[in-house]
Amino acid sequence: MKRKGVRKSALGVFRRSLPARAVLFTVLLSGVALVALGGFLAYSIGNGLYQTRLQQSLSESKQAVIEVQNTFSAASVTDDVALQTLMNSVVPKLESSSANQSRKVALIRSPGQTTTVILQSPISAELDPSLIPLPLRDKVALETGKLVYQSIALPGVGSPHPGLVIGSAVYLPIAGNYELYLVYDLQSDQETLDFMQRSLIIGGLFLIVAIGLVSFFVTNLLVKPVLIAATASEKLANGDFTQRLQEKGEDPTAILAKSFNQMADSLQEQINKYESVSKVQQRFVSDVSHELRTPLTTIKLAGDVIFNSRDQLTGPLNRSAEIMHEQIERFQVLLTDLLEISRYDAGAVNPEFESVDLNGIVGMAIVGLEPLASSRGSKIRVDIPSGPVECEMDPSRIERLIRNLLANAIEHGEGSPIDVAVGQNKSSVAVTVTDFGIGMTKAETERVFDRFWRADPSRKRTTGGTGLGLAISLEDAHLHSGWLQVWSEPGNGSCFRLTLPKNHGLTIRNSPLPMPPEAPLGKNPSPKVAEAKA
């Protein structure tokens, strides 16, 4: 497991580091090029050494064959003893004629002779006649007057080393045809070649290391401005609009820095402009909401007086008093919601967190809306744990959030039951509010948390909603680092799920309660879940 972790870490560094990838690819490509070049040089040098040595050996062998043949042709020997003595003198002479003293000689009788004089074949010491290949001997016998050569392996200390055998036919008086073989030891040439190959390998390794270091230095030199620009861009994306790059020279890096600085200046200018406009809008909404409170209070007092005296009014006046009372109540709720949403926009919300039992919060919200549910013919069914469900929260805001969800379920449930469930796990708690009413399409669920948005503006509202309830609920969920999610399907109803961390500031990994289709609503609806997470 530790090795896998190290591997993943190294792979992660390799993926994130442009200099590391550049150095690796440079070293790999340079290594391939050096291996190819080194192989070509080693082959060329080895072949050159062999050809040089071969031509030298052939020249020496040709001269030796001529001398031997002349020696035997000029000799006036008539008996086998004198001829044997002459033959025995030839081998030492040829051995000593080589400059590097690495040549062995063998004078061997050709097979198939009809002469009656059979002499002993003189062979250099430490030369095994079996090293001379039979195909070479056959070729020497066939190509009279020509030099024939072949590479062989000579026995040595530790391991064999290369050798070269050159043969030619010679004629001996009264003895017939013989074969002269000169065996050259190429060990010194092989040692020279091995030294050159070792030098190439060591030099290649040092060159690869040097290339790696140089490429690392050059890559860092080139990539450093890009990394600085990337870091500045990341900080700029996180809201630090003071980031700027140094503009030096006229190369592409300087052009990049100049373009980045221009972009940062433009972004800062636009953001400042938008922030100014946003602050003006927020201040306008807040000021208007506050300024409306005084006349609204006066209107409400006057409206309450008229509403309480509506029995003394006739026909249309009585109905007008009721309508005015309803609209004043709705206007007051709208004004309260506008003030609340403006505080969220201004970042002026200061929640008061405390550890409370979520079951109690849900119970208070249900008690407050049971009369409305009964008037609409909806029964609220509750499924909560037997023990307490402790959670750090702002109780008033979470109770308001759950009331908004219940009111929304009653409004769109069309008299169907409303299911409320509470659950918890080790790190989080959750509440689901489910209705079995008209439901929403996927496009509608994606806009359900938008301000002042209504799924069907033509439907008559009975709960006095302002269109800001779910938007404020979403802000309350974000304030608690929680999730507020919705599932809905036309004809199958809707399900809202609130998930909160047990301790404020913790990250939620999963919710304790399922949503459809994990918890289907009677049928088997398809998943259409819109998520709003902090």
C-alpha cells in the first residue's frame, strides 16, 4: 500500500509539473538519439577496425604465402628428411614475421593425395587444428592460388576472443599439395573496440545527465513566468484583484504579462463598477423597505379598523375591506422578506448558532401550519427518530426554512398527505418534506429557488406567498453550510431535502435520508433532482 501511495504521489507530481514532463521527455528523446548515434558509431568503428585489420592480415598473408611457395620451389631436396626439415623451419619463421607476435601457423597436408611421401604437418604451439573450419579447408582446396579467410573464435582466459584464419594452397616437391593457414589473434583490436564502446557509453550517460540538467534549467527559466502567471490568475479568480505581473523586455513573456495586467485592470474596473451598482441596488431595496414600514404600519392600523368594522359596511364595501386586509397582510410579509433577502445580499446576516434538537424545531413548524393543512384537506404524517437529533444551528432560521417547505407542500399538494421525515448519521442531520401533488418538470425544478419565480403564475395562491420563501430558504441552508435539494415529477409530487452538518463548519459527505427514486413516491418516478449546495 505504501508503494502504491508513493507511485500515485510521484504520478501526481509528474502530471502537475510542466518542467518535470519537459525534462523527462527531453531526456528520453535525447537518450533514444544517443543510443541510435552510439550504436551507429560503435558499428562504424568496429567495422572500420575489422576491415583495417583484415586488409593488413591479407597483405601479410599474401607475402607469407609467396615466400613459402618460393622457398619450396627453390629448394633442391630429393628426400623426405630434408623436406621435413625445411617444412619445420617455415612455421617459426612465419610466426616471428608478424609485428604484434599474434600470428599462429599451420601447414597441413591436403586430403586425397596420391603421393607416397607423407610428412608430418608442422603446426604452431598452442594452435588447435580443429579451430580451422572444415568449410574453409574445402574452399582452400578448391580455390588454388587464392587467399581464403574466415572469422573464428579463439580460446582465451575467461572467455573466447575473436580471431581470423587465412588459408591458401601451396605445392611441395615430392610431397604434393599442402594448405598453409595463418591464424591471427584479434584480441588487441577487440580490446580497443571495447574501450571505445565503454567510452561512448560513459560519455553518453554523462551527456544525458548534462542534457537533463540543462533542460531542467532552461525549462524552469521558460516556465517560471508561466507559473507566476498561473499563480496570479488563481489569486485573481479568488478575488484578489491587486495581482499584477512584471513587464520586462519585448518577448512573448512580456507580452503575456502586459495582456494579463490589462485584463486584471479591466476586471477590477468592472467588478468595482458592478459592486457599486450592487451596493446601490441593495441600499435602495433596504432604504425603500425601511421607508415603507412607517406608511405600511399606518395603513395596516387603518385597514384593521376598517376590517373590524366591515359588518357595518354594505355589499361591495364589505368585500373591499376584506381584500384590502388580505393585501396589506401580504404586503407586510413581502416587505419582511425583502428586508431579509437584502441583508443576505449585503452580507449583514449574523446567525446565532446553538445546539438544539431538530425534532423540536420540526414539531414547532408543523404545529404552526397544521391549521392551514387541515383547511386544505392535507394530513401531515411525521416520521422522526425516537431520540434527540442534536445539531448546531440558528433555530429561528431553520424553523422558518421548514415552515416555508411545509407551506410550499400544502400549496402544491392539492389536498394530498404531506410526509415529513427526520434522520441523522454520524456527521449530519436531514429533514425531508414530501407532497403527492402536481409536481414540476425538470426545467421548473432548475428554477424553483429563483427569486419571485412561480411554477404556474395563473394558479391562485392561498398561503400568501411572496415568491421569496424558497430563495430565503436556500440562503439559510448555505448559511449553515448545508444542502437544500429538490426532486419533482409531474403528477407524482415533490420532495425537498434539507441536510445540515451536526457541527457548524463541517463538510457534508452524504445525507442520512434518501430522495426519490431511492424512496419512491407511490410509483417509480424517474430521477429529476436539482441540487443547491453550499
